[in-house]
Amino acid sequence: MAQINVSFGTYNVTRDTDNVEGKGVKVSTMDGIPVYAYAKIDWWNTDAIVEALERDKDKLIQFEKRKRGMN
């Protein structure tokens, strides 16, 4: 597991062990709420993870709000 800092917060990123291709990461909030998963990103590629999180910023914020019951 790694903590990834982006412009809108910090997220826990873990390797997706369910993916048969050996790729993929799961993204969750710092308090453990699952937010999103990326199937085609290597778990060790920090630059690609940060780029994907920044690109999907609005989507991730919306998913987090929905899971917290704020929407």
C-alpha cells in the first residue's frame, strides 16, 4: 500500500490482486472508503497513478461524497 498525494487530497493505493493480468490498483480514502479502481495501471507506476487521479479529480471527489452520504 502507498499513500499518494495529489492536488485535492491524499489517497491510499493498493495493488489489485483480483486482476488476472497482474496490473491494477484500488484507490481508497485515508480512512478506508473505497473510491475507484484502475485496471490497466501497474501498481508500481507512481507517475501513472498520480496522472490518473489528477485526470479523474472531479469523478473521484463525486464518488467520495456519494459514499459519505454527502450527495
